[in-house]
Amino acid sequence: MRLISSIEAVRRETLLMALERKRVGFVPTMGSLHDGHRSLIERAVKDNHFVIASIFVNPLQFGDGEDLDSYPRSIKKDKQIAEKAGVDILFVPEVKDMYPSEITTKVVVSKLSQLWEGASREGHFDGVSTVVTKLFGIVGPCTAYFGEKDFQQLQIIRQMVVDLNLPVKVVGAPTVREADSLAMSSRNIYLSSEERLAAPILRVALDEGLNLVRLGERDPLVVMALMKQIVESEPLAVLDYVAAVNAHNLQIPKMLHAEIRLLVAALIGKTRLLDNDGLTLTE
């Protein structure tokens, strides 16, 4: 594995791959790698001839008062995980190279970006879509892998690729979980021992919501009310939102049908956690 910080060096490598007709897999991350990232990399290795992973803590997607300065960074450990998983190039650019001057152009995926996480974290998804567009422009034609844990982000990136005719195939991979069902996240390390015991309440709410749907409930408001009640039963949880939505447009339908997704976000202590799960209804 080679560690590269130069944008032009990565472009040269991917151009060579294109000339040799080799499939390129790309896994963009903000570092602090865990088994969820490892699963994405391993999927990319399986599907492609050559794999690039990036580590870049993107300041554009952090709002005022968020954890940009304290966001976990562990490049030594990340290098070991990436190399063991099969990464060929680990791209670790500097902020000054990704944003060499004041940003006057941003990529905004309207509608999808204004809901849920977008409503709670103003400008967050504009920062995500902008940096991902820049990374896609650097890497070039590829298959890019994202975890379904950040489901809204995944749908925004899919829409962005379609709208901008980018030469990228976007693959979503299932959420990887801890033994007690908590979705793996780099921010889980912020949780105290007591908060860590409380955190799986998000998964409990999802499971109970899905069970209600499987039993025949089709009113999204009824499902959401149950999920809300479950999260709020945990004293350490401060609920932001629950939602039962169409999996494609992320809107709450009048009645649940076809592909649905249940979403939940809450603060456990000072740590913001989110989770989701879905199913396809055939009736």
C-alpha cells in the first residue's frame, strides 16, 4: 500500500488504471477506521482490480459548535487497517490542497438535503456533496462504496451522481454493528460507559417499528409514535427525530408501501447517533 497526499499523484495513478482497463474501487472516509470501513474496503477489493481509500476530515460539513477539532484522528491505526484490508493507495490530502482558497462553489442536492439530518445540521450535506464531488473528480471513473448507516447521505450521493452524470457507480453496503446491535461509528468512542449501555435504544426502536410494519401497520405516524416512545423511554437519550419514509425520496408517505426506511437520530449524552433500517413491502 502506498500513502499519497498529492491530488495530481492520485490522478496519474487512476489514469494509468483506466489505460490498462482496470476497475477502480474507491472508499472515501474521514478516518478513525473501524470494522464498518473495513467491510467497505473488502467489498471494493473483491469487486475491483485496484482500490483507493481516502481519509479526509472535511471541515465543510461541520457546523458551528460541532466536533471538527475533536473528531477522532488515528492515522497510524488507519494505515494498518487499510493495508490489511487490501487498499492499494491510501489518499490523505491536506485541507490546504482540497480547499486552496475560499470556497465559492458548492454542490447542493436540493430536497433530499433539506430533510432529517439536513434540517438538524444546516449546511452539513452541502459540505458532504461538495467534498464527495471533488473526490470523484480526483479519482475519476470508479465504483464508490458507502455504508447504509448514513442512509440519507447515501441517497443524496446517488442522486448527485445521476444529476451530474458523474462516471461513478455508487454501491451501498449494509450497516456493520457491534455485538449489542449498536451501529458502528467513529463517534462511538465519545460515549461514556453508561451512555454506551444506553446507545442500543436506537436499534430497539427500529426493530419494534419494523415489527409493527410486518404485523400489518401501514400508517407511518403510528410507527413513528411507537419509535418515539421507545427512544424517549431511555433517560440518557434526547430524541432529535424518528421517521418512516419512502426509501427513495425520504418523504413520509400517506401509507407505507414498496421500499421503506425507518430513520432515527438522538443525542446520547453529548454524542449524536443515528441509525436506520428498512424493508420492502409487497402488499
